[in-house]
Amino acid sequence: MLWCRGGDQTLFIKKDVFESNNGFNEEYVVMEDFELIKRLWKKYKFGIIPKSVLVSARKYELNSYWQVNMANLKIYKMFMKGFHPQILKEKYHQLIKHPKEINSQPLFK
């Protein structure tokens, strides 16, 4: 099962495992970690490292915790149903605001 296996949790994968399985599928901009895990799950055992990591919280600066998690759930369900990576990306960008998009917009029109 892929629930709670990617995204903000951070993945540690041995380089040889990553490379021998062709790394991330570059078609995916969203859910790339889940797509990789889905392939690796069949061959490797996963474990949880009982340590904390620091991850970026940028998306929470512009979106509520609830909004981000509901968007993640929606995209996860779409991924599991086999939606194309481009559709996942477009839907995700509709559901939450992204700092890069806001910073790249002109200040004056």
C-alpha cells in the first residue's frame, strides 16, 4: 500500500537502487515519489527511520494545512486511478497556490 509513503516525509534510497530502477519517471512533476515507490515496492523492503528531518513548508505559507492535505488526497486518488501525469499536475496547480508561480508574476500589469 502506498498510503503515507511519499511527499513531505522524505525518502532515503540507496544510489544503486535508485539508478538501477531508472530513478524518477520525468513525466511526473507531481506524484513522482509515489510512482517510484510503486515500482520499488515490488522488489524492496521499506522501513521507517526513527529520526526527524527538516522539509520545506513553502506551500503552507500560501495554503492552509487542510487545503494542502485535501489537494494531496485528491491527487493521490487520481494517481491510483491511473490519471496521466500532466492531468495530475494541472489539477494540483488548480487546487493550491504555489510560491514559484506567485513570485514569477509581474508586479505591474
